[in-house]
Amino acid sequence: ASSQLQPLKPWCSRPSSMSRLLDLATGAALGALGLALIVTLNERLEEETRRLWRRGLLAASRAARSTLTYDQEDEHGDEQEFSMSKSPGTPGSRAASGARKCQLGVGYNKQLADERRQIYALLENLPRLPELDYVPTAKYEEAPIEEVLHPLIAEASVILVAGAYFGDEGKGKTVDAIARHPEVKVVARVNSGENAGHTVFGETGHKYDFHLCPSGLLTPGKVNMIGPECVMDPVSFMEREVSQLVRTGVSYKERLFIGNVHLVCPHHKLLDLIGSWDAPNRSTLQGMGPVHASKASRRGLRLDHSRSW
């Protein structure tokens, strides 16, 4: 019986153990390959989904502007994006394209030309407006603030600085000059949001880029208010404006007071982007149009709502 016993071999040299190790290694390799394949497919699926979303948003934006009515022409200008007025089954029902859509007798162009000829016929024989022949006689001259601005402050209890154009009018400088008067106690921002911008220099010469903060915030002893009719993105306000005051050590907590403002939420900026897809220069993409729509319809969030979150 002892002559039939064979010497034991190490377990790793056994054929069954070696095949088991090979099976485990093969399974692990296949698993890793499958995981890598899943990750790759998932990334491609996400990329394709984003691409389809972009195409869909662009197509939806173009479709919304594909038919031009008289009211749309007044709003957007002489855009030659129109459909022929004939029914779909008749000859010439396809929308004009290329150079043909610029011809005077095609589609909406013909109607527009006829309407403008009628308007010109009504205005042709009207007498010339006398204001067109006005010749200015006065000249703009620089004057000291004490002579021009200080008398206005002394006579008024409230001074409103309003813009008459599209910005870059010096409103921030004007507010800053008014705020420095010793009789002025409160400086307030009463409407709109951070699409505006004004540059203010502090006493040390440091430049501050404000969008929603009143220009008088850097003047000691003044109360600065952001009123409840304003709109605000709280995250952007802290990151873009308050952070400047923190970095430079400006004591703003006793100077700045914020009312129950309307909140600019992420979906407002997304809607602003979608609405400006074909014309990026139409908006500052800060969500101003959509948030004011929420404000007017009383469907948006306000700062006081954050207390219950």
C-alpha cells in the first residue's frame, strides 16, 4: 500500500488550481472590459443626448420665428423670414429662400411695401416740423459740483438718477457725487438687477465693480438699500460683489440693507439663454427678462421665502 502512494505536489502546480486561477483572471479581465465598454457607451450616449438637445433647442427657436406677422415685423425689424400666404397644396406654397426672398414682390415683402407706400402718401404733404430746424445756441460748460449739484440737493428731499439710454451714461458717478454730500443719508437701488454695472473707486484707489450694490456703499456714514422691487441672484451677488468688500475689509454690514427682492433662479438664466439662442447680443444672459416675467405674474420666489427652507 505504501508503494502506491505518490508524493504530494504544491497546490499551485495542480492542474485544477491553475485552471481555476486562469478562470478568475479571465473573468476579471472580461469584467473590466465590460465596465470600460459601459462607461464608453454611457459617455457617448450623454454626448449624443446633449447634441440632440442643442439641435432640438435650435430647431424650436427657429420654428418659433419662422412665420413673420405684422406685429413681429414691428418688434424684430425687416426680417425676411416668412411663409407664402398660399395654402400648402397650391403652387408657390413653399417658403421663398435664397436671394428670391429679398425680392420686392415676394411674400410678405409685397404687403410691407404696399403698407409703407400708403403711409408715405399720408405723410408726403405734411408741413416740416419746426423742431428739425432748431439750431442750438448754448454750449456745454464744466462747472464745479458746489455750484450745480449742491443747490439741487439742498432744494430736494429725494433725487432720482434715471437712465435715458442703454447704459454707460455715468449714473454711477452721479450717484457717488450725490452720496458724498453731507445732507444725503440714504442711497437706494429701486429696481432691476445685476445686468447693470458701475465702477466705483474707493478712498484707497481700489476699483470695485458693482452690479446691484448702490454706488454710495463705499461712502462711510451712508445707509445703502436694495429695494424689494429689485431682482437678485443671491449666489452671484455674494460671489461677484460682497466678496470684493470682504477682501478689502470694507465694513458693509452696517451700511447695506436688502429688501424682499425677487430671486433670479437657475431656470431664469436657462430660459434667457434659450430665448437668445439665435441672437446672443439680445440679452446679458443674466435671466432679467424671465425673472421679471415671474415677478409680473407673481409666480417667482422672493428673499423672504428662503427663511422657510
